[in-house]
Amino acid sequence: MCRPLGMAAGLALHAGSARCARLEAQHVTNKIVTRLCETNSILVVNDRFPGQTIHVRKGDTVFVNVYNYGDMQLTLHWHGVKQPRNPWSDGPEYVTQCPIQPGNNFTYEVIFSSEEGTVWWHAHSDWTRNTVHGPIVVHPAEGTTSPYPQPDAEEIIILETCLPQMHTQSMANLEISIIALKDASYLKPVVTSYIMIGPGQTMNVLVTANQSLGQYYMAAHQYYTTDIATFDGYDKTNVTAILQYNGDYKPPTTPYYPTSMLPPSRTTTPELASGTS
Ligand SMILES: [Cu+2]
């Protein structure tokens, strides 16, 4: 028997017992958001941007009721969720369903089968995905644990972009182990000082806090896969955040910045070898 769960605290679901959860698309044209000095009215779900994190367990089946109170049609897609033999809840508009019209609702049956890690959900109609999206954290099934050391803390970092570009991200001197490269599939840990992530991709990484107490920048920039000279029409500002140690220390005047760890942008266009065939 399904019963609705409150969405304010996210979805807390347990393996073996399919329970209902409800997402509402509301106040679609009324949410005024200011980012980078620009104020706009945007489409949001449950009045939040980015959208809320949905927590599930591997093996869960989640029913999501979508109520479209906005003025644009949309669908929701569960990015990275394989949903074997369940295409009718996959979400691509005009492929497996018609868009949910304003004033209508639709219930998705989302089957979490083999995924474990972080994936995400997003709208799938025109540009609605720009603002209608959020993370999905698939926890290990009840009674099981992940094959990696349990971290002291967990954070979700979303890199927003309006460009279909790769990004590289680094955390000053902190060791990063990639444990899931794509769509919540575990892999043998890859130790690195930076990650390269593509549009729509999710990664699970373990960060080892092996530096002295202090504040450290994490930084990301776009990675250009063609002639960099052609990309001069927009802002290339790096995106940064500060990772801060707890404890008793005098913060540096400027947090450490991972300049040397971010690989340079460069063309990856294949070059023809000359003189050989
Ligand atoms: Cu997607």
C-alpha cells in the first residue's frame, strides 16, 4: 500500500516496501531568482532551485506524482536510472510519453535496480531542464554498505552551466579518489588531483583531508574541446568554493588556490600525422 510522504525533507524510502512520494511543480512563473546580478522568473519544483535532493535505497520503487501548476508543458527524466523494462516512466517527451500539460498531473514509477551512488532528475522538455533539476542519492540497500570507507561527511556539488562543455575541477592539494564515474556504478578507486566531468555526468568521489588545518579553494573551469580562440564571446569565470577545516587555527589571508592542478584548456582536435601513412 502506498502512502504519500512529505517532500520537504526529501524522500526517505526503504527497500522492499514501495512507498509513494509526491513532487509538485508549482509557482512556475512566479519564482524570482537572482544569480550573478541577473534577476529572472524561472520554472521550479516545490519552490526550490536547484531542486531538492531525493534520497532512496537501491532496490526501491518510487512513485512520484508530478502536478504541473506552471504555464509550460514538461516531463521529468530520471537521469542514470536504468529502469529495466519500464520505459513508460523514463520521461523523454514525445518518445515514451506526451508532456504533462499545465493543470495536469502524471505519476512516475521509478525503479531503482542496480544503481548505487548519485544520479539526478531533470525536466525533459525544451529548456525546462535548465532550472528543473535536482540530485538523487541512491543509498545502499537495507542491511548493506558501500564497499568504500564510510566518509565523515557528504556533500553534493552541482556545476551549473549554459554550455555543453566538459569541466575540470580541483581541490587545492586534497587527494580525490573517484569511486563512481558515471550513473552510480562503482569502480576501483582512481586517485587524482582533479576530475574532468561532462554535461549530465555524475561522479562519486572521496576527498581525503590530508592537509594542515586551513581553508582551501575548490575550483572548476570549462574545458574547450575545440579551438579556444573561437570561444571569446562569453564569460569564462572559474567557479569556486572554499573547503574549510574545523579546528583551532588562524585562517590564511587567502585560501590556497589550486592553480597548478587545473589542467590548461587546449584543443583536442585530432592532428593528422605528417610523413607517415
Ligand atoms: Cu538527462
